[in-house]
Amino acid sequence: MTPERWRQIKQIFQAAFELPSAERQAYVQEACAGDAELRAEVESLLLSIEEEEFLSGVAASYVPDALAGEACDRNIGRRIGAYQIVRQIGEGGMGAVYLAERAGEFQQQAAIKLLRAGMDSRGIVSRFRHERQILAGLDHPNIAHLLEGGTTEDGRPYFVMEYVDGEPIDAYAARSGLGIKDRLRLFQQVCAAVQYAHHNLVVHRDIKPGNILVTGSGIPKLLDFGIAKLLRSDVPRETVGLTQAGFRMMTPEYASPEQVRGQPITTATDVYSLGAVLYQLLAGKMPHDFPSGSPTEMERVICETEPRPPSQVSGGPVARQLRGDLDTIVLKAMQIDPRQRYASAERLSADIQRHLDGMPIQARPQTLVYRAGRFVRRNRVSVAAAALVLVSLAGGMTVAIWQARVAQAQRLRAERRFNDVRQLAHSFLFDFHDAIQNLPGATPARHLVVNKALEYLNSLAQEAGGDVALQRELAEAYIRVGDVEGGTGLPNLGDKAGARQSYERALGIAGREAHRDPQSLEWQRLLARAHYSVGDIIAPTRDLAHAMPHYREAVRIFEAIAPRIQQDVAAQFEMVGAYESLGDFSGNPGFVNLGDLKGAKAAYEKARSIDQAVAAAHPDNLRSPRGVGLMDMKIGDVVMGMGNLEEGLRKYQSAVQAIEAVVERDPLNPTTRLMLGLATGKVGRAFERTGQTQAALAQYKKSSDIQRNVMAADPQNAMYKNSYGLSLQNYADLLRKTGDRAGALARYREALSIFQQLLALDPGTKWRQEECADIVAAIGELTAAKGRK
Amino acid sequence: MDPHPSPAGKVTELLLELSGGNRAVVDELIPFLYRELKRIAAAQLLNERPGHTLQVTALVHEAYLKLVDQSQVHWQNRAHFFGVAAQVMRRILLDYAKGRARAKRGGDLRRTSFDEALTVSYDRAYELVEIDEALQRLEALDQRQAKVVEMRFFGGLSVEETAEALGVSEPTVKREWAMARAWLHREISPA
């Protein structure tokens, strides 16, 4: 409105105002002379006169407490130290804050925190004396300076601080419409102040937006540094909880779990509160909700729950900016376990800087397990790479385990960590391992993965002795590690000694737990499994005296629980495994054995019948028909040993038929292909024994070709190597007999080099040494014969 | 010369300067009045029954008696004093009302510690803040009208005292008051 217009309105209005109200309208109409806008303006003002209530009272009646609030406050005008109190600028649980002036000098303003009478004044004063040098020495542009402190003549403690004319950081950011980046930069200045104080061994203990004022020129200043410590009550620590007086000094929204629990305060406490302030700045909401507001609820919420990621509560377009880095940074600072937070305010600020610079931040999101799981699903094929990435992904986990262990005081937090690690180990052990187990070339990856899992579980077991479920996972992990190291029937690394140790550990755990809880089916199964696994490792060393009891015990346990595991396919396979091994070492001529052919045949037949039943019940299952083929093969071995060559050949041929059917359905499975190679070799052996040499040679060739392919797909695999070597040896033996010296020599040499590699891996294996010696002798003989020729 | 004159001596001195036409001394007067008014209010209320209405006029008068050496001043000086006092009252009330209004709107209360929580009594702080904001707009249009509102509404001065302080006639004060009141009302009414 122009001054000219105002004058016009004013003139007409005031003239009309002098008239009786009945005449006003006519006057205004005339005076405005067709200026409709002017007339509307004046008329609307005249209408407002009728509002007689408006401004009828004095302003003071609108805010009766404005003066009454300080009515009882005789401190206004009071002199404290060198200062005179002017007015109250804040009120808190401990007392009030006043604006004060240095007596007689209006320009020298200060804030005085005057504590309530009765607040442990002697303790505060003596603590203040101890700390005033440090507190007064805090000289930082973002810290409000402590000027002096003491007690008033009536015994009330007070502190005089630099007066900061500003508004709380969150209000400032909102009012100034600061964007996320500007908020972060503002916050970094706060971090710098906190870091400075920490360097000077001062912890703030009560960082909150109300204590971070931003001046008109946009400079944040931290108030009350170190004051909270001076004010702490002398209640013994263990009784200080939320419900205790000590907590009232805190601001629950920004208080750390350790403060709520009355646990020791460290610089990590300030890091937590900084995180909470950052949360507020970014999300525009408090990190925690206390619907009922009761102290117990607050304690529970603060100590047990992680705030929702800021991006999830902020809403709007800002959410997108917060998702990812900033969520992670805030939640890292606000970890329940102090050790999980940023190590310092500086680190927090540095990660913010990285984010601002577009660099990767150092904090890691807490969803390792989820990510690992996703990774496995996406990368099943690129196994080795996947394993390496996974393990490096989990690199932080060793630290996590350590933290989980040391944080016993932080039980809940530790438990969560514990479960994360455990879940990760579990997914390594089962999901990931199983996903790659049948892929060619996967052996080193499996080893890496399983070992990692074991490492985690071992650490966990050290702190959770009484956790039965964990013990079970641990036992299973040991068995799997043993399998990968040197187990039978699966690709392995040929590390028999390591495998034996792993299996024996599993056996130790299972034995102890099964003894403690004899009714537990799980433990019986694991115990049986551990028994035959140990047997499988010992038996090839010819130490049958030690191996056989393990097999018998395994079979005995399975027989005892058989009715309870009929529906459990995995348990059925384990039972088959136990019978198979028992058969192998009882009387299979292909193994070091006790010479009990009948017992061996019976064991194999038992295993075969179980496989057949499973195959019938689960037509999609490939392992059971393969098992039937395997058992045919082994029954053939025993029957051959009994001298029944014709029946042996038939058994072998039916084995090849059964396994070929499985290979057709699952051509990439190396184990099945290996088995086909073995069965084919056995058919060759039977032909050889029955004098059908050419048929035998054809089968041997076919067998070693199959096995070479299997080995080539996974060159690290000791079992494939061994098996291929043996097929070469069989083939060479017959070639030698038929006079094909060159063919025999070539195959012996190849077999020897393979066996020597295996011997290097497992130097103690006597039969291997003997086998190598046999081959060396054969080579020597052939070479000599060649030379003589 | 006493380098640290008593508040009364200093206020009287400043008041005389103000009456002599030096408007700049108002800024110096304000802190004295701020303190004194609050102190008097506190003392008044201590002796009153709860639930009484604060007599702002009496408050200002008492401050005048306490802060000004009566032997040195004329009635015009008193009017000037009242003018500054009204300005100070406005500041006192707004300082309080702004904090109050913010607390009510922003839910600021939850942020503070437990035992200071929620001694909220019904007040019209927000309304007062609105009036003040509208009054600032009026100041830009018509300084005298705004002054009338400050003195009458915030300072609790009578028409006569307001006329004295502004050096205008009583009818003028009435006319200005009427229009200012109408204008402010229209300003803060929802459109």
C-alpha cells in the first residue's frame, strides 16, 4: 500500500468514524467517489470496529505467566559474582538459565545457570573446582566459553557462560530451509567442537539440539560442555537407572543406552548423542518414540531398539538423499553397543565428508547376512570369485565376533551381533556350501567358505558354552569342514589329518550333548554321523581296530532311531552311509578290510534297500537311485571276492545301468560321473577276471576317459585325482599283460605323477606309498624290458 | 562526577536527554526499564492472591517512581518515560510469548527433561505474537498509530497518558486507536 493510499483511507475512515454509525455508509460511498477498491477498504475497516472485544484488555492478560512466571523468581536483578541477572532465558530440571550482564556494562552479556537449592551443592562445587581449569580452558569457536562458577551466598551453585544469542540447531535448520548438504556441514562443525573437547578429556554428556545454538551468523555453538558431569548425583552407579534422579538430568531422546543404564560414560556417549542430533537434523524427527513416556519404556526403547533408518521416517523427496550412506552413518553413530559406533566424533565427521565428496563411506550397513544371502543366489556359478568376495565381505565379521565377545555387559546387543554372525556362518555352511558343492572346481571355494563359518562358530562357542543350538551348529560345521578337508564320497582337499581332527571335534561335541540329552534325535543323528565320519578317516590308514567300533556304533545308533527317521530323507542317507562304510571295511576287497564278506554283503544290501525305498518314495531324488547303483557295485565287489565272478559282473553291469540313468538326468554332477567311471572300471575288471580281455580293455579305457574328464573339471580335487590314477593303473596293468608296454608305461607314468602329488598332500598314507612303489617297480621293469629289446 | 551513577540517576539523565529530542537514548533506557518492570511485577505478584489480574498501569507507574528522580523532571518527561515503558513491556511480553508459542506449535516440550515437563497453562501467546507481527506491519504504514497501540495495549496507558506521551490531543488518540484496532483486527482475521 502506498503512503498516499493509506492517507486516503485514513482520512475517509476517521471522518466516517466521527459520524453516527447510520450515516457512515452514505458518507463513505460519496467520499470514495466511485473508487470501489477504496470504498471496500474503508468499509471493511469500519466493520472491524464492531469487534469490541478485540484489544479490549491489555497485552499482559494474553500471557498472564509472562510476569507471574518470574514473580517468585527473586533472582531478576540479583547480583551473582560480577554479573547481574537481567531475565530468565530458560528453565530446566536443575534450575534456570538467566541472561546476565556484567554489572554496569550492558554490552557484556553472559548466561548464568543457577541451580536449584538442594542440588548436592557441596559435591558440585568441589567437582567444579577440580574441573574448572579444564572447562574454562576449552577454547573453541564452536564451544560457548565457561566464564566462571561458584555458589551464591545462599548456597546455590551457578555457572556463568558465554551468552549465545541463537536458536537450537534443528529450529535454525528448519527456519533457514537448509538443504541436506548444508545441514551436514553445519553438523560437522559441531563434531569438530566435540572432538576438540574430547581431546581435552571432556565429555559433554548431554548433547541435544537445545544445547547447540546457531547464532545469527550461522555459527553453531555448543553449550554446557562438561556441566552434566559436574551435576551428576552421587548415587551409586548400579542404582542409577531411568527411574533414578540421575536420569532426570538427561534428555531421553538423545541419551545413550549406557547413560540410561547408568553404565560408564565415554566419548562414545557423545558420539551416540551426535548421531541422535544428526538423525533429528536429517529426518526431522526424533530417533525414538516413547508412546507411553514411562521411564521403563524409555529404557527399553533406548537400550534395545535400533532407530528406524532416517530415510524411512523422513518421507518426501529427502528420503532418497538419506537412503544408503546417510542412513548408515546415522545408525552407525547410534549403535547400542558403544564399541560399534564411530570411534570418535572426528571419524563420524570424516564419513560425512566422504559422503559429501562422493567417496565410499567407511561404515558398513548392518545387513551382511542379507547381502551374503543375495550374493549367493546371484553368483552360484562364478564360485571361486563368489567365495572370495563373500569372505572379504565378511572380513569385518571377525571384528564383530570380538566385539560380540567383549560386550558381555551389553548383553542384548551382543546377542544380536551373535545371531548375525551365527546366521552368516549358517548361510556359509549350508546355503552357500550346498549351492556350490556339486559345481566343478568348487573345492577350494568350499574349503574357504566352510572354514570361515567354522571360525565364526568357534568364536561364538567360546562365549556361549551353554547354547545347545549353537553346539549343534558347531558340530555340523566340524563335520562339513571335515568333509571338505578329506571326507569320503564328496570332492575334498585330501587333508586327512585335518579332516580327522574336525570329525573328532564333532564327535566330542555330539557325544557330550547326546549323553546329556539322550532323547534328542538330533544329537543321536549327529553322533552317529560323527562316528562313521571318524571311521571313514581312520579306516584307510588300515587301523581297523579303531575304525570299526565307530562304524558299528554309528549303525547301532541308526538302528535304534530308525523308526523315528523314516520320513527324514537326509537321515536315511546318513544311515546308508554308515552301512556302506561298515560294508566297505568289513569285507570289500577294494578296501582294507576285516575279511568278513558276508557281513559286508549284508551291510550293503541293507544300504541298498534303504536307497530303494527312498527312491520309490521320492522319484525326484537323484541320490537314492545313484545309491542303488553304488550298492550294486559294492555288492559286486563282495560277490567277486567270494569268487562268484558271473554274479559280480551282473551286479556291476546293473550298477552302470543305474548310474547312467542318473547321469542322463544330471549330466554335470561330478560325483555321479565319477561313480559311472568307477562302475565302468569294475565291469572291465569283471571281464578281465572272466578272461574277456578285449571287453575289459574297452571298459578300462572308457572308465579312465570318464574320470579324466571329471578330474579336469576340478583339478584340485584329491578324490578325483586318486580315482583317475587308479583307473589308469588298472588299465595299465592289463595293457602290460597284453604286451602293450608303451601304452602301459604312459599310463603308469601319469598315474605315478598323480599319486605322488597326493602323497605330498598326505605323506602318512602307507597304502599310497606302497602303491607308488608298485608303480615305480612296474615302470622300472617296463623300461628295462624296453631297453633289453 | 560519580562514574557509576545509581540506576535512578542514570535513568533520569537519559530521560531528560530523550525529552530534549535525543531518541537514541531509548536503547540505553530499555535495559533499565526491562529489569525494573520485571522486578516490580514480581514483587507485586508476590503480595497478591493467586488468580489476580496484573495491573500493568500500576506497574509502569511504580517503575517511574523508582527509576526517576522526581525533583528533576516535568510531566512531559513522565510521558516520555511511559512511552519507553510501553515499548519495554511489549518486549517483555513478546519474549515470553514467542517462546511459549513456539513450544505449543513445535511440540518442543518433549525435548526437555522430565520434571520440567508440561506446566502448560492456557494462554494466548500465539495470538499475541500475531498481533505483534501485524503491529510491525502497521508501523511501516503509520508510525503514530502503531505507537498508540503500543502504549495503550502493551503499556496499559490511558488515552490521556498516551496523548501526553505522544504530544497529541485525546480525540486524535481515540481516532488513531479506533482505526489501528480495526486494521489490526482485519489483518489477523482469517481472510
